[in-house]
Amino acid sequence: MKRLMHSLPFLLLIATAVFFTTSCSKDGDPGPAGQQGQKGDKGDKGDPGTGGPQGEPGTANVIYSDWLDIVYKPDTVHTAGGTIDTIGYFAFADAPKLTTDILNKGEVKVYLNFTTAADPTITSLPYTELSGVFIRYVAYKETLEFYASINAGTYQDNTGAKRLQYRYILIPGGTTARKSTTIDWKDYQAVKTYLGLKD
């Protein structure tokens, strides 16, 4: 009997534990969410990735012509004495992609190669000299009109190479300006490199 009395509290403890274990269920309502923990420390910066391959030079939306042969005609007047005087020379070049939109919002650049493609000497138009020589142009839809004080038309030298060829560049508006680069539009080599032009 004494042994039973000593074992009774132990048996009651086991019975209570078994009762609570079997009566608890996982099907009850979830309890409230706990508070969010504090943000952890920032980790170390990882190593930079390897760079991708360099892309081909692009020209964005820029349109440019080949080197063009230009033929000038004399601009003449009749004098009171009945003679005909030449007061200048004019020429035209087709520019089919020169639109009204480019004229209003974009940019037109024209260059002249004084020498040959093998040994170029290039200037931008309009061109003037102290002697009074000038070559200039006017741009309108799909056309460039040239006017000069001399016959500045394309010709072949005694080697058969062409001299005095012209090229135009059309830059449409409405595109994002390139940043951090100042381009000298009178320097053809700088323009050629900047726009990725090919001869």
C-alpha cells in the first residue's frame, strides 16, 4: 500500500501529460504573427563580373551619302552691251532622305574633299577664302543646292583619281543627345569617328 501511495503522484503526472498530448490538435486557429526582426548587416560587395564583348560602332539614326560627283553649271547674266558674263556656278545633288522633319528638327552637314580618296583633304561647307573664293549650299526637301564663285565641280586628275567630291550627313531630330562628348562638326575626321562613318 505504501509503495502504491508513492507511485500515485507519478501516475497522475503521466496521465495528465498523456491527456494534454492527445487532446491538442494541429487543426486549431493560428496564433498572431510575431514582430518583425531587425534588419541584418549589409554583406560584403561581390567581385565585379566580366565585361561583355565590344559592340560594333553604330551611327544611331544618322544618314550619310557616299562621296558624290557634283557637276556645276555657270550662272550667267546678259550685259547691256550684249555679252554674257558668268557671275558664279551652281549645282544640285539629290538627297532623297532629306525630309521636312530633318530640316525643321535635325541637322544637315556637307563636306568637300579637295584631294583624292587615297589622300583626303576635307573641309566642311560653307567654305571661304580671303581671296573671295567661296562654296556654299542650301538644303531643302530631298535636295542640296550648291553655289560657288568658281567651278568647284568634281574632276579627274592626270592619274584618273577623282577630286572635289562631296558628302552629306543627315542627323534626324527627336533622339537623345549623346552626353559628355563635344564634337567639332567642322573636323571631318572627328565627325567620322564619332558617328562611325565608313568611306
